Amino acid sequence: QVQLVESGGGLVQPGGSLRLSCAASGSISNMMIVYWYRQAPGKERELAASITSGGDTNYADSVKGRFTISRDNAKNTIYLQMNSLKPEDTAVYSCRLLLKWPSVGDYWGQGTQVTVSS
């Protein structure tokens, strides 16, 4: 069983930065994809960024050039560096770990609130 714990959310002024962390405990497959989703009040959940075990990354157009997803394999942790934050980035951010091989699984963290406001 894998558990994901997010941290790093908070209140930041527009133009500021935050780094979110998603720490995974338990057995981690060699082949996996990690996603950062976000959901603002009254809006549908949006995929913000993803990273594969091969290091390939993808970003939503709304965050491209401002957010960077990365990983530290030694710490079993995925990061989302968020720069030049805007009020519309305000949301609950959740990480999702999709295991593909040799074990299969789909795990979510509890979410962390990010609020961008002056």
C-alpha cells in the first residue's frame, strides 16, 4: 500500500512562489506517472503537471513556463515549483501516483490548499 502526503501549500501574494511536495511511502514501482491536479472552488479538477518514471514532463497551458515538476528518487518525493503565482492559481492541489509495472495501483494524496491573494 502506498501513501501520499502533500505539503507546502499556503497563502502567497501574486507574483510569489511556493514549492509543493508529494512524499510517497511504501513500495514504489519502477514504472509510474505522478500527476499534480488542482481544483478551484466551483470549478472542475484540472491536471496541472505530470512526470513519468522516464523523466518526461507535461504541463497545462495555464501553468507552462511558471510551474516545474521534478522528483527526488532517493526521497520518493515529487515537487511542484510554482513561480509567478496568480490569483487564478488558487486551488486545492493534489498529487496522484499511477503505478504501471511491476505493480499496479492508483493513489491520491489528501490535497494542500494554495491561496494567491494580496
